[in-house]
Amino acid sequence: MLRRLTLLLWALSSPLLADGLSVDAPKNIAALLRPHLPAEPGNPRKIEALLGEILATEGYFSPKFEFSGADDERRVKIDPGPRTTIASVDLAVDGPIEAKKHDALVASWGLSVGQPFRQEDWNNAKQQVLGELLRSEHSAARLLDSRAEIDTETHRAKLTVHYDSGPRYRFGALEIDGLQRYSPALIERYNRAVNPGDPYNEEKLNVLLANLQATPYFASVQGGLDLEGETVSHPDGSVSVPLRLIVRERALHRLAFGAGVSSNTGARVEFNYHTPNLFNQAWALDSGLRLEQKKQTVYGDIFLPPDARHRRNSLGLMLGNTDIQGLKTERYAFGAQSVQQRGSVTQHLSLNWQNEIRTPQGAEESTSRALVPNVMWTWRRVDSLLDPRQGIVLQAQIGGGAKSALSDQNFVRLHGRWQQYIPLGRSDTLSLRAEVGYTLADSRQQIPQDYLFRAGGSGSVRGYAYQSLGIKEGNATVGGRYLGILSAEATHWLDESWGIAAFIDAGDAVDDLKTVKAAIGYGLGARWRSPAGPIGVDLAYGQRTSELQLHFSLAIPF
């Protein structure tokens, strides 16, 4: 006896269990039905019909019901009967689909012979195959027909599903709607994924859309194949159609004000001005004034669109004052930078010149100048950029200055960082971190502080004040030529948003390796998964100072 399954959607939104109706059934069946029972005991026939429809969604098509008790204390005993399993699957795809693709779709089918029949699994399996077609070059694919024939006597299900793949599409010419200030050539500069003539691929399209959305030029970007546009047929039967993008440009001027607090540099207010089209050249200007308790900065950076080799070039200047651990500095700097993605490695090339006036408390004032070419490589392989549980991040850089090239001292600066994420159980994480640095020079004198090393504070050695670990000069702490830091942190997540962490850090910044004596800090912290990444608040004890320090930061990898 065969019959087609028809679901009653209203049954899935029925009220909760009423006091006057109880269910006597196997534990798993009672748990399935309890949330969907009517508020009133009602008519046994209606209750039987309702429960029968719900059981059918889990593959129980021959349940038996036995009612007892009065209307106000009705009881129903349920025997769900045998569960229906999949007897056969007939999956057909019409259209010009490659044999390899067809075989892959059949292999990925989510309901195999012998599995229990569940309506949710049946729906998911059909949508999975359709989604695979739509994401590939068959972007006009559709589900023609699907049937689940249930034999209630043998408790077996025969599944039939029929798709039309539609034509094989290729990317055609790029057509853009919504451009006002910028030319289509700007879009092409950010296009590293989609080439006319390539088979349509949703993932490549999403990469292009994400790249454009991340630029400073567009507030929104949408796109897809224009199936009603002009087509070009190919000998292999595929068809090229235009790729249409719809963009909405960002405002030409943006003023922003912000306020915050950092455990490293204290309270902060900031004013920012941004324009994405400086001099009508699609140059993005980002400028601002940042006033912190221990640091004040005026800055301006100009970011150019990517060049033909997809390098992102920028120019910038900065004026700043700091007063940290008894050391006052005044400096101005300007420079240029080029950023390029080379496979899985991000490369930063920069050239910076700076003039620094250094005034340590209890020691003489001095001036340092340096013109520093620098190269930095960052390699990431993590499961999430903002909230990783597994993976590794490596960073290395080298730079230096020479007296013969506008610097007051000859030096070479080497710096490296390593961070490893190891999953613990289902949701917890172990994070390991190491950092080393060495400035090769005859002396640390006349080298700007940016090219020496201090430690302490959030992101460094917790349990010690920000940049309090270094060399004593008068009553101030200044940078040394050597740096070493090790850290281990275990985070236990209480739920999806909140977690607790235990950590230990060790490290120091020195000017002579013979004087190395690691400062150790350890403590506990709280973690909150914010939209920008995990925010950490840590209470740490420093063994060297026998003091507690409160640290808070955005706990994302460098």
C-alpha cells in the first residue's frame, strides 16, 4: 500500500503540553511529541491525527494510539511501530552536465539506502544537490520533481528526485551599475577572481564581491549573472553571459568621533576625517587626532588603489608624543608602504624616516634619526581570522639604518612572532605565543625607540605595566636590544559568548644577554565574543613586582 506524505505545518506550531493530557511512549518519542501537543485534551481523533503527522516526519508511519481517562485527565499510550528506512534512491539530472560532476552529485547525496527516513533529512538532501548545481556553472538549475513513496506495510521508502541542470554558464563581460565618481577600471583593480570566459563559480563571484565590499569606496555591492543579457555560445555547448554588479558608493566625506580606554595607554578620545576620493583620484585619505593619557598622535595616511600586480601602496606622516614609564618622546615621521598578498603570505615593504627627541626622567635628553627600509612577512593558517581555535600565525621582519643613509646609528633590527592555537575538547582552546627580537648595533644610543624593545602589558607580559620591562636610564625605562617572550593560555567557554581563561607569561627586554632574568606573570581572565573578535579582561600577578595588574584588550591574532 503506497501513499504520499503530506505535512501539516500547523501541527509543528501547536501549543505546549497541557496539564490534562499526558503521553506514555518511549523516551525519544515522548520528547519529540511533547512540545507540539495541544493545550486542551480535545477530541482523541484530532489528537491522533496530529501526533500521527508529527511521527511521520521522523519515519513512523504505522503508529498505534490507546486513549484512556476522562477529558480533563486524558492519557494516550503510543506505540510508534517500526521506523521506515530508505529502500532505493533514483536521482536523475537532465541537461549538459559533465559526467564527473554528475557522479560527484550522486556521491554527495545525503540519504543513502538503509538510513531512517526523516522529512528534514529528505528536504536537506534535495537542497544540497540543488545548491551544488547553483554554485557551479549551472546557475539556472532547478528541481523538477521529487517523490517519497512510503510503503507502510514493509516500512520502506522509495525516493525519486529529478533535476534540470540548465545550460553551462561562463562569466561574460563585466557590467556595472551605480558608478558615479569612479571608473570601471577601479573595479578591475580589485578583481583577482573572475575572468571572462571562465566557468561560472559562485565562490569566485563571492571573492570579488567581498574584495569590493572591503574597499573604502562602496557601501554595498551585489552581483550575479545577467541571464537576460546578451549571450555568447561556445562550441562545447556552454554559454557566456554578462556578470552584472550593482554598487552603491560611500559618502565622499566622513567625520567620526570616538572614545575609549586601554589598560596600556589609558583613556582615549579620537577625531577622524576620511575621504575615499582625494583629488578625484580614488585615493583614500584617513587622518585623525588621537589623544590618550600616555600617548598623543596626529596622523594622515593616503592609500592608493591596487596596482597591476595587486600591490596596495600608501603614504603617511605622523607627529606624536608619549610619556610612558618615565620616558618622554617627541617624534615626527613619514614614510611609504607596499602590501602584497603572495599566496598565503602577506608581505609588507616599507621605507620610513623619523626624528625622535627622547627625554628620560633623571637623564639627559637626546635626539635620534633613522631612515629605515623594512620588510615583514605574515603567514596565517587558522580556522577563523577573528576567533581562531586551531591553526598557526607566523610573522618575521627585518629592517635597519645606516649612518651613510640619513641615520644617526648603524643597526639591523630582527623581529619574529609565533602564535599557535590548539583545540581542547569541543569548544575550549589552548593558545601558545612566542616573540623574539634583536637589534644588531654597537650601542642602543641614537636608535629611535621604535627599533628597540620594551615589554609588559596587554599582548606582551601580563602582570606588569605597559612597557615597564626594559633598560633603566635615570628613573625611566627605555628600550633594549634584545627581547624574548613566552606565553600559554587556556580558555574554557561557558557558552557561545562567555569564557574564562588561565594564563602564564614570561619575558624581558635587555641590552645584554648576560643580564637576562625573565619576568613571570600569571592570572585569570574573562572572554567575551564580540562582533569584532574576543574581548579579554585579565587580572595578572607579576612575580618580580609582587603587584596585580588589570589588562584588557581585543584578543585576536596579530
